[in-house]
Amino acid sequence: MNRFAGKVALVTGSSNGIGRATGILFAQEGAKVTITGRNTKRLEETRQTILKAGIPESHVLAIPADLATEEGQDKLINETVKRFGHLNILVNNAGTAFSDAEGRIGLDQPVSDFDKVMRINLRSVVTLTQKAKDHLIKAKGEVVNVSSIAGGQQAMTGAMYYAMTKSALDQFTRSTAIGLIDHGVRVNSVSPGVVVTGIGEAIGMPEGSFEKMAEFLESRKECIPCGKAAQPIDIANVIAFLADRKLSSYIIGQSIVADGGSSLIMGMNTVDMNSILTS
Ligand code: NDP
């Protein structure tokens, strides 16, 4: 399938996880892609995977950049447009969390962690989208943000600051969608549940712990009803759907939940009330 032929996509956080799968998928489906991250070794692995899939070198631009800096963001936009001539699709995927070395959570977690996670998960999305705006308007393009079910209605005491960034991102998606649709640009987002990526190690979990956690959650129907944690490609497919105007043209400012059913379960519905009432 060549559904993105002639399109240029910038995918942040494509040196690993969901962003890597998305960059590869876009390239396989005909787009010219800018891939980026701070880790040059992992970024090169993404580039090599794309080239091994038979994509010409001229279709992929790898730019190491720290999204927490405006210089890094300027570089991404300017070099993409210089190399490929325009920008059709912006995927604001890069994101992380910061856990406290002393295990403090909720209001007890130092506010410096709040500042750090807001800077990357939210502020960088705002400023990168601002910098991309005129190019996207010119191309009548698409923005896809990567949020999380953590930003939903339920409390997230264990990762409160992270969850706050994603709730705010959902509002950013809705509000910018209405602002930009007047100019022909669509903005949407995806809210994944548990996805097996590098995020565990990125937030300081020992190697293998995130996978162990995912296996446990898979085994509990009240945690992941479909019985399977997602792989990055499962989310990349949703991102590609939202970036594909032929398939999703009437979806504006929505966050599509892709979580195997996790966010539909309420704690009080997980107990066998019948046996409690009859015992
Ligand atoms: P990974 O850790 O595998 O990938 C994160 C990507 O973000 C990496 O490419 C990393 O690049 C990049 N990144 C992080 N900080 C910066 C920075 N300061 N500057 C530039 N790039 C940065 O995680 P995921 O693939 O899981 O995460 C992708 C998105 O999905 C995030 O927004 C996350 O919140 C969201 N998500 C993930 C879920 C999951 O269960 N995995 C669930 C719900 C949402 P590098 O390290 O090279 O800088």
C-alpha cells in the first residue's frame, strides 16, 4: 500500500517504541519521514530498519534532537522542510515520565519532576505544533498526538504528573482541532493503554520489569480485558489511520482509545457481588 506517497511526515520519539513503529510504517506506505530522538544509536537502528525494508535513503531523514529545547525543535522543522520541501503530517509522540528516586508519589513527588515532564510531554508539543503550523496549513495536513488512557477520568496517584500532562494534551488536541480545522488541518490523538516499549527503562525500571508488569496485567481480565498488552505497531496503525485523510476525514479533535478494553473497567464491577450478597 502506498497511501502516503507524496506526503512528508515528522514523527517525534521515533528512536524507540511507538514512534519507531510509526516512522517505519509511514515510510513503508510511501511517506518521506523525519525520524528523531536524542539517542543516536537507537535512531540509527530505526533508520537501518527503514532502509532494510527497501525504502530509498532519500526518503528518510534522521535528526538527533532534544525536544526539551526550542533549538532542537527549530532544527526538526527547518531541516525537514529544507530536505523534503513541505510538511504534511506531524506526529507528536515523544514522551516520558519521571519517577522519584525515593519513591515519592502524588503530591509528595518533588515539583521539579512536574516541571520536567510538563516540558517534554506538553510544552514541547505546544511549541513544536506552533512551529509546524504554517507548513501544515500550506499542506492542509494532519496532526496526531500520542496521549494515554492515564489522562482519562480515573485517578492516577502513582503517576500523577504524567497523567496530568496527558489530560492537558487531550484538551490541547480538542482546542487546536477547532482552531486549525478552519485552515483545513485536522488534529486528533490516540490514547494507548499498556504498550510494550522502552518506556519502562526510560523511566528507570530495571531491564525486563516493564515486560513482567505487562505479563501480569495480561493475565488479569480486569486489567486488560482482551488479554494482551499492545505492541508498538498496534498503536502505529491507529496513528496512520488518523493521519490518513481518506479513512478518517470526519474525525476532528478526538482521542481514540486503543487499550484492549482496560479503561472500561470500574473497580466495583470486578467483584462477584452475587456471591458476596448470598454468603
Ligand atoms: P519509548 O521510551 O519507547 O519511546 C519514547 C521516545 O520519546 C523515544 O524515541 C525517546 O527518544 C523520545 N524522547 C523522550 N524524551 C525526549 C526528549 N527530551 N527529546 C527528544 N525525544 C525524546 O516510549 P513509548 O514508545 O512507549 O512512548 C511513546 C509515547 O507513547 C509517549 O508519549 C508515551 O507517553 C505514550 N504512551 C506509552 C504507553 C506505553 O505503555 N508504552 C501507554 C500510553 C501512552 P530518546 O530516548 O532517543 O531521546
